[in-house]
Amino acid sequence: MKKKYPGLRGFFSTFALIGGALLLAIFINQFVFQSYEVDGSSMEPSLQNEDRLIIWKLPRTWARITKHDYQPQRGDVIVFHKPDGSKEQLIKRVIGLPGERVVVSDGEITVFSKTFPDGFKPDDAPYGKNLSETAGNVDVRVDRGEVFVSGDNRIPGASLDSRSSLGNIDLDLVVGKLALRIFPFQSFETF
């Protein structure tokens, strides 16, 4: 017996394959990782304008599914939605964690916590070797569900972050953390 409309069956197979691949790509971009392009100089010297990055979203997604708090680590570079309700996303480094007091004074950031009641300098970490002196005067407590963030470009006016009008960032606004710099190719790096 001869099959009716063999070309139609092939068309629907191809359509289903392309549609499935598109849905998978959307799912991965929404919940697992996304491509991100740096816009501006606020993360120099660590990241440059127009660097192409991969942001790892799975831990944030899993926290939402399991109804747990998502907590990035100090030193992580995170992408988050701007707190003003716009769709704009910013990229900054996590400096202060919930329950800590962050002081910016005399060109340095000092974090005070239960573990370090006399304070410590988070920029003494390897990423801090090439940072400029930190501008600003801030003395703020980081509440539960928040982080204190800063751009790596610390000169006055170079970064909209927790040292300025942005304030502490609610963890619900976090999209994910920087995993890879993929472009320019000569600057490929894992984070």
C-alpha cells in the first residue's frame, strides 16, 4: 500500500525538530546560562567594554525552585536587574554579605563581621591587585537577603554600585554569576 503525502510527514518532522531545538535554546537561556555583553567601564580592569560573557544561572534557578535563598560568594561577579524596576542589568562584584557591615573610607573597603570583628579588606583577594583606590564614604549594614556590590573601577563616578545611589542589592534581583569570558578570544577566562 502506498503512503499518502510522504512529503507532508517530512515537513512536520522537520518543523518539530526545529521547534524543539528553539524551545530548548529558550529554556537554557532562561534558566541555565545566558550570553551577556559588558556595556561600559565600571568593571575595568577585570572586564572591558564589549567583553562577551557567559552568566551561570542554574544555582539561582535551583534556589527559586526549592524556595531557598540564593547566596553568591564574596568576590563573585554577578549580573542583576537594576533595582529601579527597569529591564536594565548591571554587572558588579560581591563585596559584603548578609549580616556584615561595610565601610568605605580613606580609599579602602573594610568588611566587619562576627568572624572578623576588627574587619578585613576584601580587595586583598587576587582580583584586587590592579584595582584603583576606592572612592566614596559609606558605612552600611547588609541585611538578610541583600549583598553589597562594587564595580572594579573604583574612581569617582565610574561605577553605579552600592557605594553610590544604588545601595545594597536584593538577592531576588540577581540573574546569575559570571562563569566565562568568551570574547575577545585572546582574553578567554574562567571565573
